[in-house]
Amino acid sequence: MTTFFTTSGVRLSLRSQHPGPLNWLLLPGGPGIGSESLHELADILDVPGSIWMVDLPGDGSNTSFPVPLQQSWDGVSFPPSASHDPYAQWPQVLLEAATSLPNAVYVGHSTGGMYLLSVPELEQHSAGLVLISSAPDASWHPHYVQMTKRHPLPEVDLAAKRYESEPTNDNLRDLAVASTPWNFTPKGIAIGQDLLSRMPYNQDATVWSDQAFDHIYQAKWWPKTLPTLILSGAEDRIVLQTLWNRPEFKQQNVIHQWIEDAGHFPWLENPDGVQSAFSKLSTTLFLGK
């Protein structure tokens, strides 16, 4: 697998290649969950170009970098130009990945999509944009909290207490696994538990986002002409998807596709619907057919 790092430590790993000029950059949600959470998405996509997995510095398993090294932070080595604090440049470092490959199409899941909409410069350095289970502002969060109260999960309460008393990556994983019924439809719980149990987690990234981003997030740009695809699981209970029904998001360059019988990870529960939406974007908007 081809892997390289940007100057600030963003990791890009080539997952697959197809004929075509585009570079699809898959950015995970979470935060704190690695791009491994998007491997199944990458593997179902039949799109023109190359598919890359993107991990910000200090996210998921991206906690060490190749030589030469000039500094370290808490035992973690960074490229010569990387910051001693990997989160200091979040989410601005996304621009480095977009400018490192031609014809970049960012695909952001959940919080990943919110990070993308916080970097206005991306509009000038992208060929397209895909937002999956994401939102235009932080108003999704109160709805999520209310949902958890209407549909309590005792396993989540227990896992949350363990994580609060001992905030380790393993306890963060257990908390994520316990939340599976919120993230998936009943038919998808087994596949959801499998996914969430084998992901790399990074609680430092989770803490940073909770303190510095999640509750104050407001999109800083919206594509004026850039081909854009919004994918919404019809059963998503994590991030409120009706926020995209606002008039300002209904433009000729935007496709909003609802994925039936799917929750917060729609490609796992309805891969055909997701692939169909990507095909529509790449064929209609990129290839002009």
C-alpha cells in the first residue's frame, strides 16, 4: 500500500485505484476513530480515480511518523515541520492533503464533514465534495442528546462511567461499541458491533474536538459551484439530517440522496444505495454524461 505524509503529519494511504483522473480522500468521523472505519466504504466504491484513506495527525492510529525526525511530543515522533501539538492545526491541515494530489474530492463522514466545511480554502483546491451523515452546524447535537434520553442504553451509561473514571482508548472503544444501537438500524447491529469493536481509537482527539470544535461548529463555507453530494441515512439518529433541507443547501450543484434502511454508517447497511449515489455524482457532475 502506498502511504505518504504531508508536512504537518496528515497520513494518506492508497486503498484502491480505478481508471480516471480523480483522487478521492476519505476522512473519518468520530473524532478519534481512524480511517479504517471507512475501509468498507472505499471497497464498495466504483468511481473514476484513486481512493485514499486520510488520517489527521494525532487521530486514530496516526500517532507516529517516518524519519527523519527533529522533535517529539509525549513520545510521539513527527515530521521535521510538524507541530509539537498535533491538534494545533486542526482542521486547517486538511488543506495540505487536498493540495498534495490533483483533482481531489474530499469525502467526509460525520464530524469529518464538519471539519471540511470549516476550511473555506478547500473550495479552491477541490474537484468535488461528499458529506456523509454530517451537518452544517452544531444544532444537531441537542437533538442527539434528546434522542439518547428517549432511547436510553444502560450499557452506554456503564461504559461512560468507566471512560470518565479512566479515559483510555480501550474504554473509548467500549463506549463506542455500547452505542451501536444508536448508530445502526436493528438489522445492522451485528455488523455495527463488528466495525466499532475493531477500530483504532484516540481519546486525545476526542477530547480536543469536544473542547474546541463540536459545540461551537458553524460551517464557514458552502460550495457555490463545486459538485457536491450529501448522503443521509434515512434512519440516522446520531446527526440530524433534516438540517440539509434548508433552502440554502438546495442548489443545482448539490445532490442530496437519502439512503433507505440505513443509519449513521449507511454504506454498511445499504451499500448499493451509497454506490448508486456516488455513481450519479461522478457520472453526471464530473464526467458530464
